[in-house]
Amino acid sequence: MASTLRPTIEVLEEFAKPYFKKDCPAVEWKKLKNNWCGLACFDKNRIFLHPNMGLKDLGCIVGGDAFYVADIKVKLRPGEQYFLTLLHEVAHFRIKKKVPLEWVRLKKQLEKDAKDQLRMEKVAWKTKLMTPKDKQRYIKEKMHYDSWGALKRKTKESDDCYYGRCENFRSWLMGDMISEHIAVERWAREEFKRRRKEIQKILTAA
């Protein structure tokens, strides 16, 4: 159930300004797909927030199928979820992990292999009924399926480290990097705890 304590967009934008030297992203309400609480849109320099957020302490969905629960626990009070989500999206503008060149090369190869496979299957089926959207979905799903175990294992690398790298690579293929999301959420929660008294004053005055 959504909280009745909801700060205004103006208040949220003012709260975010200290984190940007210039070109602070505009904050807007938007009912996001899959009931996402927030979205950082870099090309539009916007932060979208769902206008009706629940109070539960959410984890984070990454790359479509990976999910993690934050290691810093926070029991939210009414209205605080808007600030925590805002800080998470702010962090996406601030934290960018470098993508290994090996991943870029491997992504190109996986994409080429998926397109080749699509062409062969189209010939076998003797049909051209797939829409461009169907083709893109097929290629993305094929890349994701073939990506497991595609990374070369390092010398003396433990199972945990190797499987962690594989999951990180696969989440990046789907559009996100799980290690980046973890760093983003950790920063957001630490910053939230640091500014919590200020947040409560803002909500009390609203």
C-alpha cells in the first residue's frame, strides 16, 4: 500500500541538487513498467519515480532475471521510500564501473552467432513471419542462453569468483551490471542514513 506522505517533485529535485555540479537531472513522476520504483534515464537527463511506492524494504531487479537484496537494511517510515529510491537513481549517474574489453568482444561474438543461428532457422522453417521485435527478442534470449560459461576461467580462480564474474557478465548483457547495482544501492543506503534526519524534517514540514 502506498504511503500518503509524498514529497513534491520540487522538494525531491532540490534534495538531489548537491550531488551534481551542473546539469542536475530533472525529477518526474511516472508510472513505470513492472511497478519499478525508479528509473535513471541518461539520454534524457531525467530521473523517473513511481508516484505510488510501497513501504517494504525492496531488493533490486537487475538485467531482467537477477535479483539481490541489499546488505544494508533499512526499515522505512512513511514517505522515506521516495528519498531512498531517488538516491538510488542519483547513484546511477555517479557510479559507472568500467566494462572489460573481453566482455565487449564476447558480446559481439555472441550477437553474431545468434544472428547466424536465426538466419539458419528461418531457412529451415521456410518462413519470414517473425517481426523485427521477435527477432530482437530471439537474439537477446539466445545471447543470454549461450553466455553462461562463455568467459574464460582465470588461472587458479575459485568457483565463487568465476561464477560471480559470469553472473556479472550475463546481467550486463541484459542491460545492467549486477556489481554496479550493488555498489549503487550500497551508496544510496549509506547516503540515506547520513541524511535521514534531514529527510524527516522535510517530511514533517510537508
